[in-house]
Amino acid sequence: MRRVGLIAPFFPPLQRVGALRPARWTTHFPEFGWQPWVVTLASQGEQGHSNSLDPRQTYSLHHLRSPSERKGDPSFGGVRSWLDARVPYDGFWPIFRMNERRILTWLREVADVDCLVSTGDPWSAHWIASKVAPVLGVPWVADFRDPWTLSRVPLRYRSKSAMAADSHREARVIEEADALTFTSYTACSRYQKAYPLYASRMSVIPNSSGILDEDPDKKVENHPIIEPSDEPSEITLLFFGTFRRLSPIEPWMNLFRQISQLAQERSVKLPKVKLISAHAPSGPSEEISWLEHGSFPIVEPSKAGLALNQATVLLLSTHPDRDDIIPAKLWDYLAASPPVLSLGSSEDVGNILEATGRGVQFDARQDLQQRQAAQWLLEVILEASPPLAHDARAQGTAYTPSIASKAPVTLSDEWKQRIHPKTMTSTLCTLLDSLVNPSSTHASHVESANRGEDS
């Protein structure tokens, strides 16, 4: 069995969204003839997501992690922000820089890898890969996932000098890597246009749904993340994440205000609605008093499906200008049952929701689409509250249940296979095979990987 070195700063048991993609790869690598050997910032002693790898196959840098990563001490938050704004690549770069020789020795003498994959952000993962891959004499895949410097909305704040330097560093990674992968077609296309000489090296490996990777025979205890209510007509809107700068709550609050206006115009009484996210935001304004904010605790990946299925509607959004991002939570949303409402401008997300029939997307920056989104959600709220829907129809004020009723309860078998972690890993392994085995070409892989773009 061939060996792949995986530089994944975020990896289980670290509780980061960025840890899930490499974790799912390592689960399925052996099925395609590859044994994973992982360099990470995680530590087996931490509490978090499970990691089934043999400890010998993991090189942890936990003992030299940045002080700003220490948990339980808020004073380090400013240190991390300062480092991220000025240090080359990101605040983790000093850790990789200090450990460069030890990482190289481990990959060469212990792991004895046949190829290398770095996944970022953190972008410093690509820096260490660019240093050790030539010495090891093995091909290297740089998994960008999302745009680094070409995004219209930067992942984190950087000083002007750091941003200029980042563009130069990104160009070097693109020039030196044997292949580059992205999670969305929009991002891949943007980089192909910016770097036409290296476009043939670029391809798409989407994220996947961890829900579909769970053992169907494994019994998982159901701990409701949504507190039960005595009010039978209560509706739950679940945003399976945290509202923040890159996923602002403002577009949703504007939508809820418009729903209030629509309901008032049509004399429709709104039931109590709960907005659930990882951290409850500040309280709503008076004109949306029907909305109550709540939060849910950390959910283990094995319980994600149970958590999502407790919702009435699953909310999806990112920054309005991040049209090249597919939020990772979308893939689990697809595998769940409730309909999905997306506020965004991503063509990729819109195409996926339309192709699967699992939900709808509206661009909240456009007045007409925002009103359509408000009509859609109001329809769902009324249909989920039979007594109120009956009263509204009797008054001639309810919407015809058409748009919101189109979402299927389950995903088709074809799409379940397409978004399964095994399929994602298979695509990566085909790429690795083409780089290690001279008889297989990268060009044929890119054609195969992008075959589903117009689906």
C-alpha cells in the first residue's frame, strides 16, 4: 500500500470545520490503496471529534502550538489577531518554521511517503509542503479548498504589506505544486483565469456529507439540541454554525423584518419562531417580536443528522460577496430532511439546490429576491402551523403552497453517492495515482473531476 503524507493543521480531535475534510479522506484512503500519515496541530489527548488513526501515523505539533491557541484564556485572542495580521502566511507559520527539520525527518524516515497533500487554510500548511516536497522528491497536491488572496472577502484581516506578500507567496505555491484543488467550480475558474499557465493543474474536489458516512447499524443516542416547547405551532430555523463577519446575521434580520411587514399587510398572525445558531446573537427588535433567539451546544459529527432533522428550515448563508464559497454545512443539509433556504450569491450553491430539489437560494442584495425569500419563508411558517394556515386561507390571505412544498424529504440515491465522503476521497486518490503513476495522466483526471460541473 502506498503512503500519502497529509499536512492538515486542523484535524480531529480539533473541533474545527476545516478538520472534517482531511478526516474523511483518512477514513477512506485505505480503500483506494493509500495509507495516510498526518502532520497536524491536533493532539490525541484533546477532547473533540474522534480520530481512528493509529497514533504512529500522526505527527502532532501540539507541544509547540501558538500561545494564542490556548483555550480558556481570552487574553490570547488579541495575540492571535495580531499574529494573523502580520506574520507571513498566518499565525501558525512560526510553528511550522521551527519544526521544519523534524517534520521532514518524520515524513522521510518514519512515514516514508510516496506523495504529499497539504490542505489549508491555514495557508502555512502549503509553505511547509513547499519546503519538504522537493527534498522528499515526491509529487505535491495543494488543496486550497477556498480562495486565498483572490476572494473578494478576505478570510481574516491582514495588513497591507502582508496582503501584498501573500499574493507573492500564493503565486509561488501555484507555480511549485504539481496539482491544486478547490471545493467550488467558481473558485477554480477564478484561479484558472488568473494563472492560465497552470490552469491544467487545477481541479475541483467538493466537500462531502459526514451524515452519509455514518454506520446505519450504529445506535446514536438522541440528545435534542432544540429545547422542546409547550407551544405546538412553534417553528425552528436552524443555522448550523455561528453568525460572524463571514456569515453575518444582518441579511437574515432584514428578511425577518420583511416577513413582519408581509404578515401585517395580509393580517396574518405569526406563530412563535425560534432562530437557533451555535451562539445566540443579540435580541431581536420590536417589529420582529415573534422571533426568539436560541443556541445549541457542540454537536458531535455522528449526531449531526439527528440535530439537523429537528429543524423546520435549515438556513444557509455566507458573506453576500463571497460568491466563490460553498459553505461546508450545505453537504450535510442536503442529506438531512428539512428544506434549505440560502441567502447568497454563489452560483454553485444555487445550482446544487436546484439540481437536488432540496431548497432555494435568493440574493438578499436584490430587493425583488429578498421579497421572494420572505414570501417563501412565510409560506413555510404558515404551512408548518396548520391552525394558522387554515385561518389565513379562510381569510384569503395565505400563499398557495407551491414553492416550499417542492423540497423532497430525502436526497436521491444518485446525489447521495455523489456527495458521499468515499466519492470525494476516490477523486483525490485518482489524482494521486495520476501523479505517482506515469501511465495515468493528470489531464484525464481533471476531465473526470469536472464532468459533473453542469449537472
